[in-house]
Amino acid sequence: MIIYVSHLRRGPYEVELYQPLLNSSFAKKHTFIFPHSSNQKPFNTKDLLEHKKCDIVLAEITYPATGQGIELGWASLLNIPVFCMYKKRH
């Protein structure tokens, strides 16, 4: 399964999101697409979703983001399952 990981472009996502996913048992069985793993350039999510280059979208939604909302809307429109997760804020 190919999993696209959606998240805010700012913050410590490589340490708090990418590394835990890469170190999980899921990484042994599935492929993750991390949109900002090597740089801060915009990632063409619309192309990825329209051409069905992923099976599901895993969204980290602790903080609201307009761009991410658009991504999730595209996924929903294209019938790509979206799974959301968030960090509990105090």
C-alpha cells in the first residue's frame, strides 16, 4: 500500500512525524510518500491524487491549514480514503 502523509509545511515534522512512521512496523509492509522529506519546495499533491499514485492519505491535523484542507478535499472527491491523526493539546 502507498500512503501519502499530509501535514503542515512548518514545524518539526521530520522528527515528530516522518521518523516515527519510518521506524514503525507499517514501514516494513507499506510505502510512505513524505511531501517535504528533502526540501521545502511545494509538492504536487493534486497530480499525485488525480493519477491515483497513492492508496490512502494519512493526515496529521493538529493545527488547521487551508492547503491541507484542499488536499483532503481532493482526496475525498477522488474517493481516496483519508485517515486523520492529531496530537492532544493541553
